[in-house]
Amino acid sequence: MKKLLLIEDDVTVRENTAELLELSDYDVITASNGKLGIEKAKKEVPDIIVCDIMMPELDGYSVLEALSKNPETLNIPFIFLSAKTEHKDIRKGMDLGADDYLTKPFEEEELLSAIESRLAKVAILRSYRKEENTPKKEDKLKDLADLREVFSQQELQYFKKGEAIYEKDKHANFFYLIKRGVVKAHRMDNQGKELITELYKEDDFFGNHANDPQSSYEDYATAMEDTQLYAMSREEFQKILSENSRIAMQLVEVLNNNLSELKQHLMEMAYGSVKKKTANTILLFAERIKKHPLKSIRISRADLAGVAGMAPESLIRTLSEFKKEGLIEIEGRNIKLLDSDALKRIR
């Protein structure tokens, strides 16, 4: 219940107004003149003050001026009640810092509305000040390196080469971090041909990070070599993102970059020549697996064809051409880059 101080010298007006306010669920304190009003305001520190202007001892203007100099009463909302209707009188009251000015006679609803609006304003301002003064909760994690450290506390999972990590349309229970190895994300086209949509290497995150608890994986994920992963439950991962806005933004940026690269790759698949597709795919594997250009890349022909979006037979013919041109060496499943600059120039 809000405490209200009513300062009014007219007995009838004071009692009738006090009764109205009490029926409206206010704890009403009354004072019959300005001097008593100041004393009660300092003692009771009400939530709001309604004050007449023309009073004995001290008028309403003097009351407001005195209370404005006291730190404890300075911010109490102050409403004038007066029979004075001239603009200069209203202006004087507002210039002194009054929150509102009602002329007598006033409607009950008019008074109640003025009181409620002033109390609401105070409540809003207080909430703003509280937010400003409350130390903001800082992110516990500063960057993706910190997030990787949290992942490393999860149980390590092992996958053999060719083993499925998750399958399309299965419930998305986990988000992953690769400790060692390479993982391919892939789909099947209408003809049943595999299309590799992304390659993930050491320190990469992957999986479905959607907040929807019913979401499913949108592709397949398979280990391309013996792989070690940290897996975190979707619920725990979402909790970390909600508590660390900076990490969430960094992760979104990484995923957006992956989407941009995928878009570029699909464009090259659609419009590039067979030789260009093959060259770009070899370079992509070299980049993603982070192998030195002069070291061999161990990758199956089927996986290369899946990334390039072409038939394995076409890929094999093109690899043979590259070998004859001295761009690569082929030893079993290993491909060694001999001239990466030349591969980049192929159109």
C-alpha cells in the first residue's frame, strides 16, 4: 500500500479527499497547514504528496521549496491542488518542480489518475536507475578458445574411419568439437549420389546448434579418418550460449563464414569446369585438413568426388591428367600437391 501525504487546510476538503484516497487503497496521512506538512513529510517520507497552495503558516509553494532542499524528500512526487486557475500560478508551481497541478473543484478520477501516473513514473525511473547501477553480469567465457576449454572437460568419444557420428533426420542431441581427425558433413541428391557439404578439422565445432528441443540433424556426419570428439548435450550447450553473449556472436560469425564458403563452393560446382572443380576440391581438402602443401593428403576418390559434385570416373580421369602435367603425385589413396599455384590458376 502506497503512503500518501495530503496537506490541506480546509477541513471538509481534507476529510473528503482523504476518504476518497483511502477507499482507493492508499495509506493517507493528513496535515492541516504547510508547516505541519513539512514536518510529517520528513518524518513519514511518503510515496507521494498532494498539497493545497493557499494555506496558513506556509503556503504550498514554500512547502515544495523546503522539501526540494531535503535529500530524503527531494524526489517525492508532488501534486498541487488549488483554486488558483491563472496560468501564471500554474506556471509558478511547475517551475518550482511540481509534478502536476489540479484546479479545484476536481473530479475524483482526475485526482486518482494524476496520482497513479506519478507513482508509475517514479517506479519506472527507479527500475532504470537500478538497472544502470547493477553491475552487468560479465560473460564467463571470453572467446572460442575458452569454449573449447569447456568442451575439453567432456568425455572424449572415438570414431573409426567411415563410422557415422550422426545421421540426417535423427534427433539432434549433441554439439561437437573435434580434438583430432577430420569429419565430413554430407547429403544425398535425388539420384542417391553423395554430396559433401562441409569438412571439419581439428578444433572445429559442428552439429545442430538450434534452440528448438525437437530439432533434427539436417545432414550426415562421418569420420573420414580415425577421429576423437568432445560431445556436449544440446541443453548444456544452449545454456552456455545464453550466459555468454560474446561466445554466441563469435560462433554465429564462424558458422556464417562456413555458409558463405559453402555457397561459393556450390557456385563453383554448378558453373566450373571439371578440371576446376577437381583442382578446387584438392585445395579445399588441403586447407581444411591443414596439411602442408608439399605433404600428402590421404583421401578417398569417392570423398573427393562427393565434394566436387561429380562422378568418380570423371574425377579419376582428371586426377590422371593432373599427374601427367606434374601438378600432383598419386600414391595409392595419397595425393601430394606439387604445384598448388598452378592448381589455383586452372579455369
